[in-house]
Amino acid sequence: MSTRRSRHSGPSRISDDQIIELLSKLRQLVPEIRHRRPDKVSASKVLHETCNYIRNLHREVDDLSERLSQLLSTIDSDSAEAAIIRSLIMQ
């Protein structure tokens, strides 16, 4: 068991070790920092890049949703193409 202190008192305590572990997981998930040396990326940089990455993912989702809506508006809703698109969306 770690002897490191917790950040907060009360029921929602998070230890320094947990913060380090979570930052490590974020480093692995975010493409901008995934291949950098961990000792070269500060915690604030990891959090900043994670926020940017999430914002970009939201933009991509919005763009793809708009493109899908445009595609669906150009085809017959009872067509085979529409059925394929609906089945892909439901996966």
C-alpha cells in the first residue's frame, strides 16, 4: 500500500499514485503525446492535449453526423442503401 498523501480529505480521495496512473493512461490514449517520452510531458500538458483531443473528436462526430444527415436526405428511406446505413448506425 502506498504511503503517498491524498489530494482531498473526505470520501472522494485520490492518491498521488492514482493521479500518476491516470495520467499514464491518458498519455497512451492521446495521439499527440503517445510517442513522446513520459518524462518530457508534464501533467498539465497531458491534460491540455487530452482536452484538445476530446474537442477534436467532438468536431469529427458533429461533422460525420452532418454528412450522414445529408446522405440520408438524398436517398429513399425504404431503399437498400438506407437499410444498410441504418444497420451500420445500430452497431
